[in-house]
Amino acid sequence: MIKDGALKYVDEVYGIHNWPGGIEGSISVSKKEMMAGVVIVNIKITGRGGHGSEPANSIDPITAGTFVHTALHTIKS
């Protein structure tokens, strides 16, 4: 969009973000970029189906995926 001129006549851009550790009733401004980061992670989980009576002979991708999700979710805390 920027290459197509969406911000052609824009001199400044302001964003707002909740900052729990900030001073109540105040606004902070930065002349540089702030809080603009993206990390893309692709995870492929491959499983092998099986029968409910023989779970030891299968690799359940749902269970593996939930463990990965839980592990990644705990990073932020």
C-alpha cells in the first residue's frame, strides 16, 4: 500500500497501545519506530493414524499439537 501511494501525503503516523507499566494518565511519544515486530514461525507436525484400541501404535498429531501450543503459549508468561 505504501508503494502504491497510500501514505503519499502523510507526514506522521501515530498509534496507541495499552501499556500496563506506564504512568497513569500520561501519553508517551517516540520519534522512532516502536513495538512493530513480526516473527513468523511455521511448525509442521506429522502424525500417524491408528485405532483407539492400540494408541501405542499411532502418533497422535492432535496431542503433539496441543503440547506445542502449550509450550509456546507459556513463553509470553
